[in-house]
Amino acid sequence: MSYRDLTDKTNYLNQAVLNKARVDKFLLVITLPEVLRKIDVRYGEETPSKIIGDKLQMSVWGNVVPQISVPSVAVPFSGQVPKVTSFTRPSYEPVTVNFNVDSEFYNYYVIWKWLALLNDPIHSNFDDAQNSGLLDPTTNTLINPKKAEFIPKYASQITLSPMNEYNQLIGTFTFTQCFATSLNGINFNYQGSEEIVSSFTFDFSQLTFTIIP
């Protein structure tokens, strides 16, 4: 399974003391939304069904944390324009993270399926209106998924944890009401030795940050 217990330090890879590389020192954990947890993932006809779990974990890099802003307001007074805080927090910019596609394309598929649930690639409906719980049983029509009570069905929480040179977690960024908005393409050169890399973008409503003692 892609998710590991973050409190279990035996899961971390050993690392040399002098290795200060920071390429993949951010651990992203996606608590998958309600609709996505119901999906069966099949890899070939002979392989038993694999169920998407409650969480997906991957190492990421890129623009992993958005700009934090509480802007000022200019207040004209007595021939001058002093500034005071607005006491407001504008909406955050979307976050784009890069990740290595695993050997079974599992992490790529989960993000792809998340987007497919938001808009079915064939029928252009939210989750094709079947597994979402948003289909009115009396009229067999799609209930408005933009209503607040339906947000937990397609949105969820994402945590981003920076790690030190010993692969120990040193803090946690917590994004709430997250949902995927795009999944970038795959550019692969068979003549090279690099791993397959992709990226995805998610939007969210709120962000908090804590330091782990």
C-alpha cells in the first residue's frame, strides 16, 4: 500500500549524515475523499481487485507551499496615507507538486480518477452521477454538487510534511477542502535512465502550519 504510518520511524530510509539533498524532502499525504475510496482498481484481468485506500502518500517537490498574505490597507488621513492591516486573508494560489510515477502507475491513477470523478471523461458528469451519492433517487437527476454539504464527497485534507536530512518529520502543512484541478502529462525518454515524472495541481480553502517538537 502506498500509505505508511508516519509515526513509524522504521519506515524511513537510512541516509548519510552529510547528505543534505532536498529534492524529495516533502512528504505529501492525501486523505482521499469519500467518493474516491469506493473505487476498485484492476491491473489486468487475472489480478485480484485492488481497493483505493483511505490515504495516498508520495514524496514531492516543486512549488509545494503557496504565498501567505495578509495585505495592508491605505487609509488617507490628515494629508498622508498611513497603512494598517486589513485583517483579511485572500484566497490562496493553487499548489502544483511534482512526483515520481510508481511502477504500477498507482499514484498517477488515483489523481487521474479523482479528476474523472469530478467530470467523467465520457459522460461529462460528476462521477457519472452513479457512485457519488448525488443522484436524486426520485427524479434520477444530478443534485447540485456545488452545495456545501457535498464538499466532503469530492474534497478532502492534504498534509505536507518537510523532512530533515535524517528523514525525520519536522513540521506539517495542513490543507483543507482540497480537490485536484489538473494532472500534467508524462514526458518519457527511453534512452535516458530517469524515472517517469509527472505533476498535479490541487486547490484548497485553508492552510495551517505546525512545527513538530
